Amino acid sequence: MNSISIPLSIQIVIDDVGWWTGKDGSKENGPFRTGIARDHHPADYEAIAELGKRLGMRPQAAFIISEWDRTDRLRSLPDATHGGERWNNPWKSSPLLDEAAKILRNESRHIELALHGIGHEYWGSGAMDRAEWHDGNGRMRPEGSVTGHLDTFAALLEENDLGLFPESFVPTAFYHRFGGEGGGLSGILERYGIKYISTPFSMMHRSKRPETELFGVDGSLITVNRGDDLCGWNRIAPDPRGEIEGPVCGMHWPNVLHPDPEKNGDVVRRWVDLLEPYRQRFDTMLAANTAEGFSQLIYRRGVALREEPSGCVLDFSGLSGCRPPGLLDYFTIKVKRDKHIVSSSSEISLFENASLSTPEYRTIVVKRRGSENSALIRMANGGEP
């Protein structure tokens, strides 16, 4: 229908947040880190929050947590860092940790911490091997190592008062397998409360085919195709250009930063200028958060719109059998103002999100009340009465 759309929702995902050391250590048996010529600063966290505030979003910050280890507990997890059993975190006594932690707590409405990893790579033999969760052939690391990393990630979150275990996961180096044997990594992540994964499907190993090339459900986890980033992983202060064609605007932390932390806002403004039009368009929107954004993607594919004389029928039959725990019971439509919504059938409730409506269209939240396969929005021509 030309008068109603189920817009594509775009979520921001920022990888490698959490490092304090900027230098790429991969040539010295260390991790890749962010690869920039300065160390990180609390202002780098404020940049993410500012991006979220300016766009009305809660960007994902895919977090690497090893340099937040205040007690060198990672010595007991030697495959997680380049230091192994002699790990000695140079940042453990820095006051910057407390300063940044306070920002993350105070700005939690505009920064979502996602699980990325402990040290980004894997040192099972003492030599750096990519990557932390899977190797380059899509083989998962030993299960005992995986659960050890997850338990330690949770412990370091608690040690720094950074909140609950995340609901979202981004695999390091994008090494991941969809549909792994015995549930694979997704089955383990589910036990820790993960509901959402995002990664480029072009790099993803597959033991089964995802439902679509934009998303699949692996066990119970909604797995979304990140597509290609607009900027190189270690490019600092870019002028981002290009088209975002899928549900994720992926980037790495340097892409939203400036060589001078006090000028990070200059780079944030460039991303705001790039992304703002997607909020205004009739066929796209910016995700308020991951749960809403990734749920919107499933509804966009699974709900068919059919015009009838009395209005618009929402056909939910395409969602049959798709009930992952991360799927919310509501989604968003945009209705052009030449159509007036009279009422809806009992299967749904409608609410206008007036802050996102424009002179061209109204932004309407559709909340399902049950599992019926169809619902009706009664409409009349002529716009507002």
C-alpha cells in the first residue's frame, strides 16, 4: 500500500568500545584493539551518548572488557589475553575507569552495552589466534573456554558496576557460525540471557540457512545481517558517506571519534547529518533500541498489508512459528495524512508516537493483543477529520 508502510528500522552498532589502549597490538602477539594513535578517554564514551541523544536512539556499544580488570583476575583465564598467566592490566589503577563507568551508568538511556569479548582474540597456545569465540574456519572455541569468558565478562561488569549482563552480542572479527552443532555458541549465549546477535552474513559460517538474508533465528536468538560498514575499522574522524541499505549502521569506535577527544562532537555531528534523513523517510526509521529495531525487522518481513474498502488488513500469517523471546509484541507503521484512522479491530491497539510524526505522515505503534493471524485498521480518505 502506498499510504501505509512498515518502515525498515536502523540500529547503530559500535564495535570495540571498552579498550583504553588505542595501539594495534596484533604484530606483537597482542589484540587488534582500535588501531588509533592515541589512548582512549572518558570523552569517547560521551561521544556515543551524544550520538544517541541527538538521534533519539540507544546505540549498541559492543564492549571489550579486559582493560577494565582491576584485580588481574584474567591471570586465571590465560587464553583471554596476550599476558596469559602473567597478565598485568596497565589501566587497573587509572581514575579514568571510574570516570567512564559513571558516564556509562548516567547515560544508560543512550548507550546499550553489548557483549563483544574479553580480549578480542584467543591465546589458547600462547600465540594470538583470531578470534575469541570462533576460529577462521567457524569452529567454536572449547566450551569450557567460552563459558569461562562469559562468566568473567559478567564478573568484570559487576566489578565496575556496569549493569546487568547484556542482551546483545557482536562476534569479534565477525567470526561466527549460524546453526552450530548442538546449538553451538548461540545455545550457550541463550543460557546467559543473550537475545540478539548482529554480524555481516557475508562473513558468517552457516550450518543451516537463515530465514532471510537480513535475519535468521538461531535457536532462539534473533541474528541480524549487519551488512558492510561505511568506514574502515580504524579510521578516525571520517566524513561518513554512502547509503545504509540494511537494519544496522555498523561502525567501529574510532569512526565516531576525533584525534583530539575534545573535538569528538565534530565527528558525532557528521553521523547525525548522515542518519537524520532515515528518521524522516516514509520507508525507514531509526531504532529507539535493539529490541525495537530487530523486532521491527521481523514484523516488516512477516506482516503483509492488504488494502480493502474498509481500510487496511494486517496479515500476520507470515510470522507463524516465529516467536523468539526477543520479539516484542509491538511494531511501528507510518500512515500518510491523506488517510484518517477511524478505529481498529480488537486484535490490536494503536497509539500515535507524535514525536516521530511529520507533516507527511503519522507514526503509529501497533500492539498485538494475541496470536490471531489478521487484524483490521479502519480508515477513511481525506486525512484528519
